[in-house]
Amino acid sequence: MAFDQPLPKSLSPSRLSDFQTCPRRYQHGSIERLPQPASYASAKGRFIHYVFEHLFSLEGDQRTIDRAREYLTPAIDEILTDDVRRDIGFDEAMLAKLLVESDAILLRYFEMEDPTTVTSEGVELRLGVDVNGAPLYGILDRLDRDPDGSLTIVDYKTGALPNRNYDSKTFANTELYAALCEAKLGERPSTIRLMYVAHGQSIERSVTDVVVKARASAAASAWTKINRYYEDGDFPATPSSNACRFCAFKELCRSQGVPVPAR
Ligand code: SF4
């Protein structure tokens, strides 16, 4: 079966993760562009990212919690579109919950760092570059210039903390961002910081040459496979409990005879 839709022109870390988790998920989401309904958690994540993006658009000395709170109201209109409201069953009680949780996140965030002291090289920084033949594209939450002159990739996380034995997947997307930075800006960030702003905790990892090369190589290999599956007209399904649990395409897969685990 040939696809009616064109192959995407670029590969983002999250789409790469889709592909590596299950190529069929990539087919449905990135080639066929089937809708993936928003969830309360995804809407809250975008809501908080909106506030941080605008907070960091201010001059350093203006980045106070009161200024951050001013962006909660515009975020309601910008992020909670009619489609999102329909998907998540939005009502007044949900709005109240969202605002209370968002304010708690802001309080925790301001305990984690003082944004007036942060020197940012970019916020919602869009980078696209060809790496080892793969057209990579990503949007970094923040790229900081540290006092010692090095760069740190900062990624906000609004969900749960990884368990204590977190694995390399926890950093996979951001390590690919490091490869993007190196290829596009000619400078490799030295550190990745994941800020779990709902929990007031950060985890960090140094960026090494070996890791950046490995991530770039894995992305290039995936891009080669994506092109091949696209030409074949079929991306194989690789169902598993972990892959399918939060997948938006469960019912479609089941209707096509894919043995999707019940949970
Ligand atoms: S439901 Fe499972 S098999 Fe189907 S696309 Fe999603 S992850 Fe793949």
C-alpha cells in the first residue's frame, strides 16, 4: 500500500521516540497524521510551558513569580482551545484544578532556581539540521549559558519523576537535542538538566562525545528505516504493554488485527 501523504521533512526527538517504541505508531501519527486527542496531563504541560516561555521573554530582573502568574490568564485562551476543551471534557471545576496545580508548580519552580540570575541563549529554541543524513528538528525549552561559559540544555517536565533507577531513555530526547546543538551551533552543551517542576526536583547528566555520537547514529539509522518502510507502504506494529498503554491508536490497531495487550 502506498501512502497518500508525503513523508515528513524532518524528524523530531519525540517522533523518533514514537518510531523506536512502535513503527506503526509513527505511521499513524506522523505519516497519516491521525488525530491524537489531548489529555488533561498534556494540556497542563503545554499550559506550564507557555508560562515559562513568556516569563523568560522578560528581562532577567523582571522574572518574578508575580509576573509569571500574569501569564496564567492568557495561557487559558492560548492553550485551552475549543478542540482541547472538547478532548479533555473541560469545565469550571477542571479550570479551578488546573489553576491551583499551576500555581503550586510555580511556587516549587521558584524554590528550584532564581530565574533572575539565569542567562538564557534561547527559549523555545527551534533548531533544524541534517545529522548523519537524518533531517533532525527540535524545539528546546531553554538553552542556558552558565557562569563558567558552558551551555546547559534545560527541559521542563510536568509529569511524574522517573523512578530512582531511571534509564538512558529518560535523557534520550535531550541527548539528541545536544547533538542538534553541536551540529547547528558548533558547540556541544556540557550538561542536561531535567526540571521536574511539579515535584521541585531536577536531575542532571553530563553530555559526552560518545553519547552524542550514539544518539545521532541511532537517529540516522531510524531515518533510513523510516524511508524504507515508507517505500514499502507499511510500518510494522510492535505491540507491548508499555508501548500500547498510553497509545492513542489502540482501537484502530485492534480493528486491524494487531494483538494489542489489554493493559
Ligand atoms: S496501539 Fe500498540 S501496536 Fe498499535 S500503534 Fe500503538 S503502540 Fe503500536
